[in-house]
Amino acid sequence: MNMGTIIIILVLLSIVVVAIFSIRKRIKYGSACCGTRDASPKKIRVRDKNKSHYPYTYTLTVDGMHCSNCATRVENALNAKEGIWASVKLETKSVLVRSKNPIERDELFRAISEAGYTLIKID
């Protein structure tokens, strides 16, 4: 096989892998945005909203949020954790996370991923 054939095969394999992940996500979350067939998630409210109690702030860029249900799911994934207060700006696909204690990057990645979204960047 020549180099051109190998490159074409690798591109086709990449397309197949992306298609498989897309199909898996549609099966898991529904084909419409956020699985709109399900009831809207109930918002988890943070009790302590005194900003001075949250000395650590992080700005996250999250991919995959398209509607208010998406925003609620991301906020809930973070607000369910002790000492964290998150709020989503859907227009910019960003999340402001306030925390009483430092948060490990892996914890943020895991929380967003388990909610079904992709954390792109942490500032």
C-alpha cells in the first residue's frame, strides 16, 4: 500500500469512530436536544449565595450546551457538590464556578463529563 491509501484509510476510520460516538450519545441522551422527551431537570439551588464566602473562581468553556435544559444540567452537576456555586451563561457556553475551596481540574472535567457535556477550557 502506498502512503495515499494509508491516509485515506485513517481518515475513513476517524469518521467511523466519530459516527459511533455520535450514535452512542444519541441513544443515551435522545436525538433531540437534551433528550427533550424527558421532563426538564429540577434546578439544584445553592443555599449560600454570599460571594465573599467563595474565594476561588473558575471560568469554564463547555461544549454541547444548546438550551436551558443543558444549562440546568451543567449547573446541577456542579451545584450538587459541597461548597460550589455554578452559573451558566448559555450565550457564551461558559460557566462561572465559585468555590469555597480549591477544586482539582480533574473534578471539574469529571462533573461536566458525567453530565454529558465536554469541558473545553478552564480559566
